[in-house]
Amino acid sequence: MLRSRWRQGGRWQVGAAPLRPPAPAPSRGDVLLAVLVVGIDTVLFTRLTEAPTDRAWVLLDPVPLWLVVAAGAAAVPVLSFRRRAPVAVCVTLAAWAVLLTVTVGSRPLLTLLVALYTAAAAVPLAPAVACLGAVLAAHGVAATSEALSVGGARPVLVVVAVMTVFTLLDTTAFGVGRWVAASRARAVELVRSGEALAAATVTAERLRIARELHDVVAHAVTVMVLQTTGAHRVLVGEAPRTSPEVLDALSSVEAVGKQAMSELRRLLEVLRTVADEVDAAEPGPGPDGTGTSPGLSRVPALVQEIRATGVSVAVSTTGTAGPLDPSVDLTAYRIIQESLTNVTRHAGPGTTATVRCAWDDGALVLDITDDGAGTPVHATRGLSSGFGFVGLRERVKLVGGSLDVGPASASGYRVHAVLPAEPR
């Protein structure tokens, strides 16, 4: 996961920032907005007069000017906390608006719209709808008060007309708030998707490195140790004519090869610790520095390397060869390479291995077997990393093929793979 630095409680925290950071304390902008909104409501939607009126529904008549100002000012600190507690602020101000309507004849509008918008943008749908209901109820009381103040024979029509205006304004504020909430949710989802993609990319790269390390280094070290062991045995038989320094050097090469495989095994364990199976494309650049990955064209050279260790290898091809996707070509080569390398490790010189490549209806079928009749070399013990077939299964899965491994006879082994010409 991508890591970042974010601020909480005055201290910088290192790690993945929370999707919804702690609500900030009221800022200077919040306070100024509250003063402005409440001031406009007080001036435009309150009768600033101490003269008696015919508003019989108002509990205080005449209304002292100082009381009107004080009642409006009481909403400023409440509205300032709209981002910290949006639902509580919205419901409180709705009740405050009803109280002002029946006591001093004030009908707040902008204050409630700002509180409703903030709640709709900050909280889930259910509490946001509850806030909308509270504001509509407050404006229903205001519409009734307007009808009573106007008078006439049709107060119901006045209530309907005024309430229609209030409803349009309230639902607009609510709708804009929900749109903002949806936009924020989409932004959060994009961040999550980006982090997941980055994590998957890193994991896929670790798996690719682990596979290449095993397939390239393990094969090379195994062949090197086997050939060194063979040379050591030959020279030991000619001990009178062989310098002790040469024998010591060959023994050192064997020891270093075993140590390298041991270190490689630990490295592969580290690389695979955080990696599960990940669907990712096989990168194009090959490990040989040429910019191209090895494929079936490299098999003859591989066979010569294996034969040099004392293992007899026979290769046969049936069917008409067709073009292979580079990732499939690489996978086929790695299957043959790992299979033959395992023959040298576990069966040893004197073993006969057979590699069969069959082209069948757009698919490549590989069958690698050995008779297990050789003599295992003591020096190859411990050269296995334990991740060979794990990496092969990952490669085969990535291209949409199948892989079966297991004993083929009393002492031999068989690797059978079916690979599509194009990844599926």
C-alpha cells in the first residue's frame, strides 16, 4: 500500500491516511461564513421593529431589537461546528429556527440551507435524509407563519406556495451535498484502486524476480557444481600429477556453489513472503541482457549444457510448429530447463532424459521424462531452492496452460505441460 504523511492532533503520522480524516476544529473561514449567513438571515427574514404588529401567532410582540440580534447571534457558534458534527448542527439549527419563528417571527433560510448541505455532503444517506426532514419541518412552520402574517381568505394557498419554494431550495441544497459526497467517494475509490494496483504491480514484480532468479541462477549454479565435481573426481584419480592447489580450488568452487544456492533459497523465501498468486503479464526484457527472453530456440544449447554433466538427453518434435507468444515461448523453455536441471540434481550422471514437444491444434504439449537410472552426485545435495515447480505453476497459470508433475516409473520422473499458443 502507498504510504503517506498526514496530520492528526498536531502530530504528523506515517502510514496510510484514513479515508475520512478527523473533522477539523472550526476555522476562521467557518466562523466568518457563519457570521455572514446568520447576518443575512437576520436582516432579510426578520422584521427589525419594536412597533406592535398584528402577528397574533408570535409569542413576543413587539419584539425588542436586541432580542432579535441575540437570537440570531446564538446560531453563529453552532453553525461554526457544522463540519465537526454536521447532523447535530443541522438538527439543532432546525429546532432553533422553529423557536425563532414562534417567538420573534424570524424565518431563517440560508442558515438552514448551509447546515443541510454540509450534512448531506458529509454523512451517509440515512442521517442525511433525517436532516432534510428536520429542515423541511422547520420551513413548514415558517410557511405557516408566513400565511398567518399575510392573512386573507386562502391561507392554505399561501402555505402551499411558500412551502413549495422552501422545498425546492432544501432539496437543491440536499442534492448538491449528495453529489459532493458521491464525488468524494469516487475519489476515495480511485485512491484505493491506485494503491491496490501499485501493490499488485510490486507483488508481481517480486514474483517475476523470484522466478527468474531461480530459473537462471539455480540452473547455472547446478551445472557449474556438477561439472566442477566431475573435474575434481578426474583429477583426484590423477593425484600424482595434479597440484593440491587445483584440487583445493575445485573444492572451494563446490562449496561456494552450495553456499550460493543456500543464499538464493533464503532470498526467494523473502521475495515470496508477501506475494500470493497475482495475475500479471510476463515482462518482455529477458534476463540475459539481450532484451529478449529465451525460448524454444535456446533448447539445443540447454541440452548441450545438460549433456556436459553426464546426463543423456534426447529431444523429439512432432507436428507443425507454429508461432508462440513470447510469454508462452519463455514458459516452455523454463519448463524444459527446470525439468532437466532437476534430473541433474536428483538423478545424476548416467540418467537418460527425453524431451518431447508436440504441436496439437494451436497448443504446445511438452513431456519431459527420465529413467532415474543415474548416480546422484553428493555435491548436488542442497542445491534445490524448493521453489522450482512453484514458479513453473505460476508461469503456466499466467498463460492459461496446465502442468502435471510426478513419478513416471519406479525411479523416474515426468513433467507434462499443455500451453496455448496465445495467453488466455
